[in-house]
Amino acid sequence: MLPLIFNNNRAIQVSDMDFERLTTVMRKLALVAGDKIMEVYTADDFEVCVKSDESPVTIADEAADAIISAGLRAAFPDVPLVTEEQAATHAQVVSTFLIVDPLDGTKEFIKRRGDFTVNIAYVADGVPVRGVVYAPAKGRLFYTDAAGQSVEEAAPFDKDAVGTTEPISVSHPDNNALLVVASKSHRDKATDDYINKYSVRDMKSAGSSLKFCLIATGEADLYPRLGRTMEWDTAAGHAVLNGAGGTVVRFDDHTTLRYGKVGFANPFFIAYAPEVVLEKP
């Protein structure tokens, strides 16, 4: 039986979602939000504030969130929305929902390092099944198409017309020579100790959800995250990786990472190409 969600006392079949429309809407909103983010990014200066959890936030985060949340609520009013910048949405208990990080990698944005993304995803019954990851400063756009296949679209991007796209897929790695990607801003000894369990051919650092996309395109094989993340940080990248043949599992027991957890906090996890033989924690 198909899973149900309940909103305003009305049961909604997951199959009710129009994935063609969802892809069109998410792609366009990501591009529009990306333009607004770049207006701030290229300005001479911008204010940085600190939220209650001590993470930074800028006017770019807030402006992008306003664009995306308004667009999603207008297009899909019956689907619950969870977004990082709206604390009131974090109290929901949902398993099928839209989830947004309007500017993932704010620290990279503040340092003007370019590794920041716009993330929008649709989670169905705890699984991120569709998503878009847009890196406006790098000119890279990844998303799942209506059928669930992940693609990368080549720049320049027309908001109202899809350009040239190429299907992407994970690598078939040699476990004796893995390509590993890790966080730029959240690297620690525990992560390095775990990575050292593998035979690593090359190591690269990347910010935000781009790490998932590098595995999805075969530019990396393994991304372990032994640090705090929230579901809005990972859902879109997870969806793109799923659509490219990859997977994300919990670090502790290697079971699939699921969404809709109370409070939307993630455990430690590993994203990887499935042919990688995972080491125990």
C-alpha cells in the first residue's frame, strides 16, 4: 500500500505528487534563489548574524528562504514544508514533506570560497526521492528528473527552459585506491581516523552538499560525516546521490539514513558508491 500523509485532516497518497511539475518548480526556485544569493555574495560587504545554535546567517539565507518557501507553498499547499530558516517548521512530525536549506555552506559563503549550495528536496515516507542542488558560484546544477534519474545541467541556465543535461552515475571504485571527499569547515580527528582505515588514492575537500554530488558524478567514492548535520543539510544531496545509484547509511550500523526524525537532526553517516566496502566504525 502506498504511504499516506495527513494535512488538514485530508489523506494524501504519495502518488498524488506530480513529479514533472515538482522538478520544474524546484529547479526554477533554486535558480531564482541562487541569483539573489549571488547579489549579496558579490556585494562589497554584508552583515553576518549568529542564530541561537551559534551558526551564522546572512541576508542571503533569509532572502533565498523567502523565495523558495513562498514558491513551494504556492505550488504544493498540501505538502508540509520544513525549512532551516523557519524555526516554527521544525516542530512538525512528518514522514512525507518538502525540505529546504536555502543556503547550505554559509561559512563558505562568508569566506567567499564558492562552495555553497541551494538545497530543495522532497521526502516520501522517510526517503529523499527528489532533489535539486545548485551551486551558483560554481555554475553547477544537479537534480533528479521526473523519473528519478539524477542529471547535471550545463550552464548557462534558463529559468524557464531546461538546457543540456547529462545523466550522472556513481563510480565503480577500486577499493585499493579510493577517492575520498570530506568537509572543508568541519574536518576533525575522528573523521581522519576513520578515513585512514581505507586505501586512499586521493583526498579532496568540499563544502556543503556538493560532497554528495561529487560522489553522484563519480568524482569521489566516499564521504564520511562524523559531525552534526540536520536533515535540511543532506536531503537534497542524498536524493541526487540516490538517483545516481549511490547510497547514504548511518555510521553506527550501516542502515539506511532516514528522514522525518523528531527535531530533524541526523546521526553520523557515510555517503558512498555502493561498490565501496565499508569499514566498521
